[in-house]
Amino acid sequence: MRFLKCPIIPAGLQQIRNLPVMSGNLDYKSAKSVHDFEAESIKGEKVPLEKYKGHVLLIVNVASKCGLAATNYKELNELYDKYAESRGLRILAFPCNQFNGQEPGGSEEICSFANRQKIKFDFFEKIDVNGETAHPLWKYLKQEKGGLLGSSIKWNFTKFIVDKDGKVVERQGPNIDPSGLVKYLEKYF
């Protein structure tokens, strides 16, 4: 069984790690798919998202102190257990502190929380999902699939489904638990 293992980050670097990461394709408007981007893993490694070609992706902004965290983490793990091996599902979690400060910690605290939850899917560095400092991937996701009340992310646990070719095909709000995504995911496996 694979669990997220996070490194201990030296105290001097911890302050730097608390800042939003701006890696990836900065010109999100010219991107053709999510595979055109890169992001930093929670361990600080650059991850080209083209590594996920051929996989259905579930991309979600997460926050450990959100009231939705327990249900969402539990059900994201269940989706991963059920579909990662058999259907190639990959879950990409992006911690974000833009909603009532519900992800205040740095990488070490986020890793500690994820390890206690026995998270098995891919975790990335804390980012912004809205505004000028939003990660380019998230600007792209919002550009491709706006929400009911505009394109901005309204809360933690907004979920995007991306097909095997890297195209954004579904967007679901925080009110839809991960278990409610099965009918959408099934269309793209």
C-alpha cells in the first residue's frame, strides 16, 4: 500500500515553502491541455503534468481545516483505492489557504495531516487558485470550465475531471462529495 511520504523541511526553508508556487506554464491562455503545465509536488519536486497522459484526472483544491475535509479525504481515498489500479484514475490535490485560512500550515504540517489521513494520491505544494497569484494550471482549469456564478473558485474541494487527453471535461463544486463523481468519471475511463 502506498502512502504519501513527506520530507522534513529545514526551518529556514519552511518560510519559503509557505508561499504560493508559480511554476508551470505562465501563459495559461495558450495551453492546449493540462499536460502543458507543471507543478511542484508537496516534496518540492517539479512535476510535468504530461506524466499523467492516458489517465483520467481528478484535480481538487484541498484544505485540512475545512469542515468538508473529513468526508472529502475519506472519499477521495476510496475513489483512489477503487479506480487507480483498475481504471488509471489519478487524483491531484492542491492545498489552498484562500478560503477562511483553512490551510494555514506549510508543507510539513500539510504532510503530517495527509499522513494521518493515509492519503495515497498525489499532493502538490500549497497554491492560490484565485487572483493574480493563482497557479497557471488553476487559471487554465477555470478558463476551460467556469462555475455557475462565474469562473472563480468559490470554496475548498472544487473538483475538475480531466480526460485522458488532458481536456477539462467536468467541474463540480464543493457540495458534490467525491463519491458523487463516479457517474462522471465512468464516462471518461
